[in-house]
Amino acid sequence: MKKFTLLFVVFGCWLGFFSAHAQPLSLKSFSGGITEIVNLNGTLIFSASDGATGLELWKSDGTAAGTVLLKDINPGAAGSSPVRLIVVNNTVFFAANNGTHGVELWKTDGTAAGTVMVKDIRTGGYDSTPAWMTDVNGTLFFRADNGTNGSEIWKSNGTEAGTVLVKDINYGSAHGDPQYLINVNGTLFFKATNGTNGAELWKSDGTSFGTVMVKDINPGVNGSNMAYPSNINGTLYFAAWQSATGSELWKSDGTSAGTVMVKDIYPGASPSEVSFITNLNGTAYFKAYAPNSGTELWKSNGTAAGTTLLKDIWPSPDANGIPGFLTVVGNQIFFTANYYDTGRELWKTDGTAAGTVLVKDIDPGQNASEPTSFAEMGGVLYMSAKTAANGFELWKSNGTEAGTVLISDLNPGAADASPYELTPINGVLYFAATGPNGSKHLFRLNPCVAPPAPNLGSNGQNKVTVTQNAPAVVLTVSNCTGTLNWTGPGNASGTGNITVPTSVTGTFVYSATCNVSGCVSPASSATVIVQPVVNNPNPGDPGPVVSGNFEGYLDKVECSSIRGWVWDKNKPNTVLKVEFFANGNSIGTVDANIFRQDLKDAGKGNGVHAYSFPTPQSLKNGQTYSISAKVYNSNYTLKWAPKNLTCPNGSRVAPESAETPKPFEVVVLGNPIQGDQVTLEVRGAEGERLRLSLTDLQGRTVAERHVESAGAIERQQLPVHQTAPGVLLLRVATLREVQTIKLLKAN
């Protein structure tokens, strides 16, 4: 006999001890059970009974504290028994009985106040019994009986006035009995009878006039009994019965002429009993019976020739693989099947006979593990399966034998936990199961240890600037061992490498995550800037090609100016012209004619080789440009190029900003010079090095001075007493610019 009390107390410890896998966490126990779970924008909405209120509507945010009764629709212990929960346009619709109106259509937005009856379709306390709830482009379609028209097709927009009978298919109080409702490209298909033709294929656009029988497949009152419909890339596939063929595979495009039998798999009047029709990459996979193979896995491309047995899993005319629970995970289908050595176990197929294989004999030998309650999350299959030792418990599979593992023995020992209602929400699996105390629990499983964010970029750069119509930029990652999922401008999305076209200018931001076995990384982003071609505002006459022994650098690229230096070693005192480029397009030229003492001290000729080029206003638009420079009309590109430049839209740097200094100004106090010295003040060079030189017209030095760090107003005096009267040239230079002033010595 199990010690249930002790087991419940140590439940959390048992789960932590059981395995290295992430373990399910019980959010709440429900002695009266849990029936249905749906996802409403990340919140669980479900039917459950805690023993106090009966079966009612609950909600959970994934925490124990946030798992609460949403509304006691039928107050007291009786319960309203909410069923057939479906999410349509951010609203959960369901059928419930508040104890007064019978089983009617209800809705909830996740709040108690927003949990209301939509309409009392069958008044007087009788049940309208809404069923076969189906979402067609944001409108709820369902079957209901108002007591006057019988069981017919209805629709609702969530309001009482907007909840209406679509059509009384079997006129009067007789039942049209619509079933198997399915949305195919915005058209509702279903089975119904008009009382004359039997149960046949119908369709509806939501209007009475547009609700019509598609085809009388089996003429007469018996009907074709359309069943197991599936949307295969916009075409309806289904099973239908004719007296001459039995139940076989059919397809329909919504027209009578386009509603045809695909193939008589079991030739003659005997049925092949098609079911579990499932879409994988535009091909229909299904279970069917044929006399030479039994009930096995088939596939169809919509033609008779292309409808073939995929694999005879249990090869014997007297034995059947009987595939079931077909579930798509990535580019394969998981399913259950029988085999004489293993019993019913987990199989998979990639659409080929060779790729249709047993995944794992979960309960070894002929004992069947009977996998059920399949759910896909992050490329991994989650399910309930049993072994002799553990009973029905929660398992997962990545499609390999080694990767098919027991997650947790929720009800320890051979007793069954029987997980069901497996519901993935944002990478977390929620489900109901029996715990060690014998009552149902709502569980949460966080299976992931998130991989690192992908290092998205091009050639290692996550910000790339190109010109319009340049070759496309390809963004890749090197650290994602799973699937790269990305989103981009205009709701674009995809997997794998990102190819960014350059035909349109602008800034394009792409975001990506890495999915490894269902675990999703944090997002990373990369930016591609496509710039328009910038025309040279003043190209001038290029003249002859220039050659020389050049050396030069692109030192600074700022929104105020572009600065650096260049000289010709063979012509050390020659001023060179520099041409500048943005994204490879010329934007102007300037002479490198500014004196820098550090250049002279380093032996770069006379030191008059620096340049300062005002940054064009056309580049100040918030976009990023790649700036380079070369000696004008030569093949020599200055070193340290290119550099990126990003200036705000229409930016004009304020005078007091750190980027642009105050205006550089030299003021001579007394010109002509009357005494033995000249006095001058320098403004706009605070903290900078200054070089002051005074020469005559023959270039002979009269006076020279160096200032390591200029003041806000730097006052200096230079002697002129040994100089004859005449014209002198005063040159004041910083590292960024120079001023030359002509002076006259009077005596």
C-alpha cells in the first residue's frame, strides 16, 4: 500500500532526485480533475474542479499563486462544466451551464467581469449544446440547437446580436447535424444533411445563400458520411463513402467538379477506412487498409498514381501496423504503430520508406508503451507513454533512440500519472496528470537551458553600411548549433542565413534567436544600412595622374571635420591635395597645408602637411557612412581608413560641444608694430599645443615659440628688435588649423 501522505510531502524532492532533466512543477492539485486547457495570450484557461466549486473555469499565469478560479459560473458545488474551449480573436469561447439557462455559448477575456454568456440560444433553461467550435478568419462557427430549427450551423462574433443561425439546412425542426467543421483558406467545410441527400460535404461563407452542398458524393438518402477532414496546402482532403467503393480518400477544391475520389485504395465496395489525414510539406499522410498489407501508413500527392503505401510496418496480410496519432514535428511525422517484436511503440517518418522507422522500444519486448497525448514544442515531441516499471508518465523525444527519454515519474512506481492536455506556451509545457496523492495536478515544465544569443552579423560585424545596389549583404552566425529563427522589416521572418537586398535605401534591423532542441536563446540583432550614392559637389578637373612616395593618415572623422595629414617623402615641402569619399563616392577635396609641429619634429619636411576638411551637410542625416581618403588623382589611400561616420539628422554641432572647439582666432594688439615686440592673443585653442612663428618675406625666422597648453585667451609677445622695418608674416598653428597674418614693422 502506498504512503500517499508521505509521497505528497516529498514530491518536490523526489522530482529533483529523479533525473538530470528539468522537472515538472505542480502548480495546484484538483481533486475533481482537469478537462481542457487552452492558451489565451500566454495565460492558461482551463476547466477544473478543486472539490469546492465543481467543474468551473480557471486561469493560471504559470505560478502557483497565479493559478486561480476565474469565475464560479454555476455557484456552489454543482459546477458549470465548461467544455469545447477555443480561442478566437483573443477570446475564449466555450459551452457551459450556469444552472439557469442550460448548456449555452459563453466567452471569457481572462477576467471574471469578462466571463459572460454570449447568448441564450435555446431559451427556457434547455440546452442548445454548442459543439464543433471552429475559427474561420476570426468568426466562431459551431453547431447548436435552438429548439425550433434543430441542430444547425451557427456563427458568432462574440456579441448576442452577432450570434445567429447561418442556415436551417434541414428545414424545420429536423436536424442538419453539422459535424467535422474545418477552415480551409477562409471557407468553412463540414458534413451535414438536408433530409434529402443524406450526410454530405457542405461549405459556407457565413451567409445563408453561401451555405451550400458541395457535392452529393453518394446520391440518395444514405450519404457519403464525410469524415476526418484535413487542410493540405489549401485543398480539403477527407474520407467519404460510396456504395461502389466504400470509404476512401477524397479531395475537394470547393466545387462539385473539383470534388473527386483520389484513389480506391481497397478496390471494390470494401472500405480502406482512411483516417488520421496529416499534412507534411504538402503531402497527405494517413492510415488506410489494403488487402495485401493490412492497415498501414500511406501517403498521397493528390493523384491516384501518387497515392501509395509508404511502408508495411508489420509485413503480413493478417497483421496490421495500425498507425495513429500522426503529429508533425519539424520535417517529420511522429506516430504510433504495432510491430510483433515491440507492441505499439513510437515511430517516425520523413516521407520515405527508409526513413519510416521505430524511434525506440520504450517498454522493451512485446509489451506496448502505447504513446499518446502528443504535443510539439521547440522541435521536440512530448507525450505520455508507459513502462512496466513506471506506468504512464511524461516522456520526450528528439527523434533518436538516445533522445527519447522519461522526463519524470510523476506518480512514483508502477502507478500511472497519465499526462494529458499537453499545452505548449512560450517554450513552457503545461499539462494535467495524476500526482502521488491520486488527485489531478496542473503541472508546468520549463525544459530549457537557453543557448547563448547568436552572434548575428556579416564578416563579424553587426552593423554594416553599403551603398544602394551593392551586392546583397548576408548575415550569418557561427555559434548556433540549432535552428536560427529571424525576423526583419515588414514582418519578414525565416530560418537560417539572412540575405539582405540593397535595392532600397534605409536602415534595416534584423533580430534572431537560436533554437536548440526546443530551448530558445536570447535575441540578438544586426543592422544593415543602405546609403544613397553621394555625388561629388565639386569634382573639378582631375588633371594628370599623380605619383609619389606618399605617407598619410586619416586621423579623425567627426561631424564637424575630417582631419589627418599626408606628405610626399620625395618632395618633403610640397603641399598635397586630399580627396575624400563616403561609401566610395567622392565628397570633395582640400589642401593639406596646415602646419603641425609634431610632423616637423618627426622629420616630415617643414611640417605643413595637415588637413582639416569640413564634413559636408549632406552626410548629416542620421545614416552611417564609410569615410576614406586618398591623395587626389592618385592610387594612394591614406592609412587608418575607412572610418565610420554617423551624424544626427541635420546636425550642426553647437559651439560649446565637446566635438567642435570654439572658433580659432588670432588677434594682434598693434599693427603696424611700433616697438621692439609684437603682442598677440589666441582664442579658441584652450588646452591645445600652439606653434607661433614670425618670418620675413624671404622665409627667414625672426621669432618662434611653442606653447604646450594654451589658455582660454593665450597672450604672447614675440621680439622684433633685431629686424629691419618691413613686412613680416605671423603664423599661429594648432594641430587642427593654422592662421597666417601679415604684419608691418614701422621702425
